[in-house]
Amino acid sequence: MEREPGAVTRPLLIDRASILAAGAYIANHQGLGAVSMRAVARDLGVTPMALYRHVADKTALFEGLVDVVYEDVPAPPRDLPWRERIRWIGEAVRGAVQRNPGIAPLLLGRSPDAHSARPLRDWIQRDLRAAGISRLEAPRVERVITTALLGCAAREAAGLGQPHLRDEADLEFSATLRMIDLLIDDAAPGR
């Protein structure tokens, strides 16, 4: 729609979500190195200063990008047995990272203790307790599982543009899921 000459235009309304969406778009299409406050502002059509009300600095922007990936992981179906739910969560994490390959390197450099990671961690810990792992041991086992899933998915994301690596990525992911099964079986008493 064209505006009339001399008409006053309203400034673009931005919020944290639009800033993170712009940052994710830049990371996923140009690489993480292209993400800056200035680049995000340019993408949104605002000045960099307009971002600081919603995102304190580049570190906060990157932490928010990690949130984008965790928030893209849907809740697992409650009607699956615990082992299938953990596998389902693994596939969901893999999918979220595949949809955000430019953000994947950030997942490896940060602890999965982000507020947005809490549901993922809770789902896995709940299923570990269903497997018979104690409340004290479940968080430790969950951290190993989460780290393995994120690491495998991030490694795959690094080679997403190379079709010859697809089969290798599938094999590595299957091996990661088998390793998780063995870990759970070893950690669960009486298994």
C-alpha cells in the first residue's frame, strides 16, 4: 500500500520477540558471525539504540537466540512410554536445531541451564524417574543426555548443506540414542 505524500508514518513497533526473530533469521541465513546489534536493527528498520530497551547487549541477544531453539522444542506426547518419549524428545531437539542451524554453535558454548531449557530438562528428568532413576541421580543423567543430544544435533547442523553427510548424521544420531538407552539402563537400579 502506498502512502500519501506528506503522510506521517508510525515508527515500527519492536519487542524482544521480533528482535530475536531477526537475529535468528540473520544467523540461519548468513551465519552467526553476521549477527550484531547493528545488523538486527538494520533488518528491523530501526536504530541500534532502539534494541537496547529489549535486549541489553550482544551477549543477551545471543542468550535469547539460544532461547529461540529451546522454545522451538514442543512438549512430548504424554501417552508414550518413557523410553519412547525420550527418543521423541531427542528427535524434537534435532528438529529444532535443524530449523536453526546458524544458532547451533551457541548451544555448545552455553550450559543448558537457560530458563527456556527448563521444560526440556524437566521432561527428561520426569522420564528418567519413570525409568526408576532416583531424584538425586536424574539431574546428572539428564545433563549427560541433554549434552549428547545438543552436541549431536549441533554437529549435524554444521554440515546441513552437504547432502553426502545426511546418512552419516542419521547414523550418528541413532548411535547417540543407543548410547542414551545404555546410560539409562546402567543408571536405573535393577535393569
